[in-house]
Amino acid sequence: MIFQNLEDIEKLSIEEKIAQFGNKRKAKYSRGQYRSNMMLNPLRLKHLNRLDTLKADMITLNLEDAIAPSRKREALVNIAFFLSHLEASNSFLVVRTNPLDEGGREEIEFLNDFAFDAIRVSKIRTAEEVREALDLLVEDKEFHISMETKEAFNNLQSLRIDERFTTANIGILDLLNSLGLPQSLVQMGNPTIDYILSKFLIDCQSAGLRGTSFMFQEYKNTEMFEAWCKREKMMGFKSKACMGPLQVEIANRVFGVDSAQIERAKHIKAVFEANSAEGEHGFMDEKYGFIDEPIYKDALLVLESVE
């Protein structure tokens, strides 16, 4: 926990919190795992107080649709206050801002001096909006988007105009609304949802983006959440948005790389490189059958995901 006791902090006004900003700066995230992305409400101080102990690979501090307009400044200051007292965290920390023309510009400028890893802007539609956000954002932070509009869905690859833009998170409910489609389509095996997820993932991979799948709202239905994780992993996803620690545990497990996969990848890497040194790029292996360069490259992907 960042603070041992929150009673006095809960009594502080917004201006008093600003006056008591600390000078701590957590180190940049270095673990390289992005299996789970847990959304937190910054009006819940007890949640912010656990930023140093949560097990989610990524944590998104949400300033957008879960926060009433009258409390957005309070939520923004809460984020800054806890970040300014945070010495270390095992998670990649993201702040999800409002759309640029609905307060997002000011939120980015306010937060630039604090230590977190990425800004995630909601309702992005055009490359011009991406450029504007990047111009506002300090260079040591990543830029992410919430992919929630039909314009971004149709043109995702064209939006990656800078290497700092690393991640897209699909907001399935907002996207369906933008497309004029009902939320009731979000059912396992629905062909429209399968198409949307597949297109999103392939567009992300083609553009060099990490693609995070949608948040499953029924947080108590852990069986269905795990079923979605397994289906999305089968499709090629490597991470999922999460609501609460139970979903985080499932996502970390499902999207993790098990020891058998690692052992296989290490073996393939070793034998391919040994055979390649002798001029042979395709051969039969006693343990895993035929191995050639595409099999070798897939093994490298497995090992890179672990690293």
C-alpha cells in the first residue's frame, strides 16, 4: 500500500491534495508482460492505494465514462496525488483520458509531469487527433487509444503515425453503438463479433500495435470470462481488459505461456540454430518432427513473449 491509513487523505479537499503532491517517481515498467489490463475508478481511494501491489500486468486509471462530469477534476487530482507518492509498481500504469475536445487535452497537459507509463485517449477517430495528442504528451510516455469508433475501426492502420503509439484497446460496446449495432450481439460464437475481433487483431498486428480485447462486464461470471479468454487466445490475442482481481487472475493464467511451450521453443531454437550452422534449414527432429525456418521463427515469438 502507498499509505498505511487513508482516513486523513479522504478528508482532504481537491486543493489540499494539490498542495500535498509528493515528489516520488516510479521506475518505467520493464517486465514486458501485458496479459491483463485492469480498469480502476480513481474516485475509489482504496483502489489507488494498492497501485504498488496489484497483480494486473497493466492498470488503467479511468477518467472517462465511469466518472460523472462534476467529479472529473476530483478524479484527475486523485490520480496525480497517488502517483506523486508512488515509489514502485509491478504494473504498467495507463491513464485513460476523455476525448481531446471533452477535457482530454487539459488532462494530458496536467498529468505530463507525473510518473506513469502511457496515456490512453478515448473516442479517437482520425490521425490528426493522434498527432495532436502526441504533441501534447511528453516523449517518455506511450500513447494508447480506446478503439471505440467506426472511423478508427475502418482505418486503424493509418492511425499509427508514430512509434510511441503502441497499443489499441477495443471498446466493444461503444464500437457497436458507433456502427449502429445492438450490444446483444456480444455472444460467444456470434459471427459479427468474431469478425470484429479478428479484423481488430489483424489490423493491430499489421500496424505493429498491441491489441487488447474487450472488457467483459459480468464480473461475477468467471466461467464465461475464462471462456472468452480462451477463445480470444485461440484467435491470437495476448491480453484482455479486466474488471477486478478475479478476472486478472484468469487472464494472467490463460494468456500466459506454459512451461511446455517454453521447453518446446527452447529446443526448437537450439536444434535449428545448430543445423543452420551446418547449412541445413529443414530437417526431421526426433522430438518435434519436421522443423524449418517458419517453425523456428514461431519459437522465437514464444520466447520473446516470455522475455
